[in-house]
Amino acid sequence: MFRNRRRLLLVGAILIIVLGVVGFLIFDRLFPADRAPVVTGVPSPAVNSIDARRTAQAQTQTAAPTTSSQRRSAPDSGIQNVLYVPDAPLALPAQDEPLYISCTEGRVTAPERPTPTATLETMATAEVTLTPTTAPATLGAPDLVRLIIAGSESEACFQVGEIFPGLGEFRVAVGVTQTIEGEVEIDRANVANSLIGDIVININELTSDEPRRDGAIRGQWLESDKYPYATLSNVEIIGLPQRAYVDGEMLNFTVRGDLTIRDVTRPTDFAVTATLAGDLLVVRAETQILMTDFGFDPPNLAFVQADNEARLVLNLVARPATS
């Protein structure tokens, strides 16, 4: 009897070892060890989108002006999308201070889910009243300044809620890349005349605090090894005032463009806050998307489940192009 018991214990130990090895192999397959991104950098645009849009704008200046009764949907991010603060210019931080709060700061670790500032429903139904596009007679000649996004000073991020059923734990996963390319042209004489060119982001270089998560995102979920670039094109700015810009002031408005992730393109609105001081532009843009809208499912495994909804954040710094 003692021999049988020992045999059973031995068999049980072998089964545990085998199951452990199989479990590790499955885990390693689903969440492979970190590896370098397949694609680095971003492709240079073949066409200068801002110049093309300026040309198109000049050809349509005789079009009928938009009246204030016309409305467009825009995200409700907790701030008014048409907001001007003329009496409180925003003083940018001192030279030794960061220009913005990074996506990785203030990470949510509490088990309670945070209340989102916007949902897809509110984004779809929110309305923005547009001011007439006819410029006042007092506006001067265009005073254009062309700025380039400084990728090394900027960041593009995703923020996704993760639930660990066995632990009853909720946290927010944050992935960041600084490989961003794009241009902005601001008309200081008439802010509403400003333009944003196409923005290209290398999402294959997104990194988080968990290398295995990054490997799984690149190879399976987002498949950024295969679709390395996210782009925002045909950008339209909604809610900028028809007047000269006051240096250092903060403006809140909406940016609408065609967001392409993987091989899916969808019109997307971003809630934006921007400040220009001298030739230094600092922008924060946020939106929320559903992963399934862009052709992939959120991770849903026995030990971790991710939300379908993801927040996209752009913290951008733009400066004049260096010769």
C-alpha cells in the first residue's frame, strides 16, 4: 500500500511538471519574450500635405461661408470644444521642467475602474457650434509659421484597462512610442486659417512596462509587425477663433481626420489643447476607439482580459525645421 501511494505521488509530481512545462510553452507562445520592432522610423511623405491643402484652400475661398447654425459632432472630453481663454495666457513651464505630463505618469492601479471622460456615445452625439468662417475685415495678411513635430520630445500612447480575473485586479496598460512625423502651419494673423498635415506614427515601436505584452501586441493582437504605421490624414480643425493669435494663450478645439490603424480607416475626432509660445508649440490630443472597429479583438485570456475601448493620446512638441 505504501508502494502504491508513493507511485501515485510520483505520477502526480510528473503530471504537475508536465502541466507546468505545457503551461509555460503556451504562455511563451501567447506572450513571447521581447524582441526588437520589425520596422523602425516612419516613411517620409511623398507629398507635402500642408502645401496641397493650402492650394485646395485657395481654390475654395469663394465657397459659401459656414453659418453658426451648422453643427458638427465632436468628442465630449470634459471640456468645451469651442473655448477661448483670452484673459489667461498659459505660461509654459521653465526650461528645466517637462512641457507636458507623460502618458506613463499617474498610472491607475486601484481595483476600481476610473470614470472615462468621454465615451463613444457622447463623442457621437456631442455638438460644436461653428463660428462663421468669413474673416473679419480687420484681419491682416497671413502670418504663417511652419513647425515640425519633434519626435524625440513627443509621444504617442495607448491606454487600455486590463483585468486579472484570478487576482481581482484592475490596472491600465500604457504603451508609448516617440517615432512620430508631421507638420503644422499656424497663421498668427488668423488662427482659424491654421492647418495640420498628415501625421504618421510607428506603432511597431510601442513599448510598455511588460516586454511580453509588447511582443504579443506586435505579433498577434495589433499585428504591428505587419501593419507598422498609424496615420491621421485629411485633418480638419474645428473651433479655432477667427482672429489673431495671442502668444502663449491656450486654445481648446477639435481635430477631425481619417485615422488608419492596420488596414482600416475611420473618421475620428480628437479633443485638443494647444499652446504656442514664440516658435514652440505644445499639443495634447485625446480620443477613444474600439479595437474591434479597427479589425482586431482585445486580448481575452484566462489570466488577463483587456477592454475593447482604448484611449489614444498624443503629446506633441513642434518646432521650426532646422536647416
